[in-house]
Amino acid sequence: MRNLLPVIIVYLSSLSLFSQERLILKDNAFIVLQGSAVLVLGNSDTNAITIQGSGANIISEEENNRVKWNIGTSTGTYNIPFSKSAGNKIPLILSVETGGEANGSIWFSTFGGATWDNTTFLPSDVNSFESSCCTNNSANVIDRFWIIDPVNYTTKPEVSITFTYLDAEHTAPSNTIDESTLFAQRYNPTFPDSWGDWMGEIGTTNITANTVSSGTVSANNFYKSWTLTASMSPLPIEILYFNATCFDSHSRNFEWATATEENNSYFTIESSPDAQNWESITTLPGKASNSASTQKYSFLYYDKTGSSNNTASLFFRLKQTDLDGKHSYSAIIYNDCANTISDQAKVFPNPTNGEFTFNCSGVFEYDELIEIHINDVLGRLVESRIINNEKQYCQEYFDLSNEPVGVYYLTAKSKGNTLVKKIIHQ
């Protein structure tokens, strides 16, 4: 059999290609969609796109250059062989686990931007791109969006999605992404105009294959705009805030609120002296299993350990558990009600671009060993070292410039004292 040259189909205006049976792409064939072109697949079977030989390429690279697949009520695994360009394949796999109702279709496109700054090429329905760490969270988000839009369904399908990304889209200058922490997020334009009312599954990244799986996406969580985010700085989460206020050296009042609740069972407040070893201090039921309105909570806690020794609770986080046992955490907060030696130590500059000096001269005893840990707001240990407070001159240089921007906590601990400093990396 003679070898066939790649097939190239270019759309220069708003045209549609209808393939009622099967579109067979082989030997690295190309379909290039341009000018708001739509490739329509009228066959709901998973083989409506059939890939043979050395593969296939569908180039979208604009939100309105789309593939419309009339999947209807069918189930199965649908492979859209997207590529950014020749040699840069980024296939998208949609597994329809439970079929939708009514004769709907799913529209697909994917596109990147000219810079690392995602705010310059947001999908048309996205109005927010901030996180708790950053006014613009682009540095923690891969430089690509996917549109996976279920249209004309009375009940949307339940799906799982596997995204393929390019290394250049997370390593671009100004990005500060730890590839191993990437996870899928989608934007909910209804309420509260947010990315984070559904957080997907963290820890499903394959950095060898360059893929990220969403886990199961229920029908009521299936919205159209998607991206991949570093888990330590996710786009806004459903917990609006979690904070603590001191009443005295032993008592704290915790307050938090949720923007939405879905299948919510209960909350657990956890405490730690070092942001690494955690224990539960109380569990409180959720006010509503499902709610689209703001719910507020509070709890008064008395810490019998006190706040002036190494067993004191200095760090806290909120754990939220669903009815099915799945759980997620808030960012870690630091709260010391005793006003101890932390104020005597200095971190400079702070905020920092990643490089800073920690000075604790005069805080610890002479010739005392000091254990230093730096954790991010999710508790990940990013730096650990032991220093000797020689001649009471305690000063250490640190460089977090290769870490994602956000909030970090430096804990310095000796036999007799513990201090914590909050570091803002921006």
C-alpha cells in the first residue's frame, strides 16, 4: 500500500463539515479549524472519529473553532485528537459514564495564549481569575483552556475527562507551577461566579504522559470552561474564609463561611504545633447538605496546652467532608494568642520575590540548636534545616524563588521556644 500524505482541511470562515457516519483520520492527518469553523459529527458512536496509522490532529486554538459531537444519550469514551501544531499533540478524552437526557451535543475546543498571563485570553464566560494568594493567579495556571460544553440537554451527562498538556505551557517564564500538583478546575458562571465550588480530584497527574484526569464530574458540576491549576494555589474555593480570633492566651473563636454546599456532611477543625502533625479538636455538622446561599459557622475553642511551649496549637485548618466520605482542606492559618517571641524575629524583605533573610538574634539561647521548617498553606514542607545559634547570632538566607507564589509559614523551634513567621511570596 502506498503511503498517503497528510490531509489538511482549512476553514477560513464560519463553515461546518458534517460527517453523519465516521471521520477516519490516518497517518498523522490534519484538520485545521479557522474563522469560527465547526466540525459536526452526527454519529453518536465513539468511533465517529476513527484514528488509524500514525495518528491524527485537529487544530482548534480558538474558543469558537469547535468540534460539535451529537453524543445525545450515548455513553462511552470519546477521543478528540487535538494538537496545538505539528508535533504537539494534546488529545482530549471524554468518558461519558452516565448518559444525558434529551438529544444534546457536546462542543469541544481548546486554545492557548501568546503569554503566560491567562487573563489576556480568558474564555468568554469567565469573569474571575483570582485566588486567595494572588490578584491574578495566572502564574499558577497552565497556559491553556478547554471548552467542553454540554448543549441542549435536559439533564447533562456524568463524565470524566483526561486532559493532555504541553510542557511549554507550564514552564513558560513567569509561571511558577509544580507540575506534579496540577489538577483540573472548571468555571461555574452561575453562583458564586467561581472556579472553586467544585475542586475535582487532586493527585491524578501523570507527568510522564503529560495528562491530568478530572475524576468523576457529576451532571450538576458539568460546565464548559476548564483549565489545569497548581493545587497549592487553586482558583477560588467554596470556603469563603476561615479565621481565628483570640479571647485570651488559651481561647480562640473560629469563624468560617461557605459560598455553596453540595453533599456536605460535616466540618473538622484540626490543629498542629508545626503545620505537619495534625489532630482533630472538634467536629461540627454542616448546616445544609446542599445550599446555593452563604452559610456561616463559628466555634469557641479552649487550648489546654497553652501558647508558650512546643506543644501549643499554632496552626489550624478546616477539613470539609462530604456525605460519601470525600474530603478537602482549607488553607492553613496561623494563630498564636500569647504574643510570644515571634515578634522579636525578623524576615526581610517581606513580601518577597522568593529570596529573604530570617533573623532571630537575641531570641534563642546561646549555642542552641534551632530546627527550621517552611511550609506552604496546604502543609507541604518546602524547606527544612537545623542551625546552631552561635554567639547568639541567628541569621539564615532562604530562596523560594522556584516555588509557586503564595503564603508560606516559617517555624523555628528550639528546646524551649517556638516562633512562626508568615512569608508572602509574590
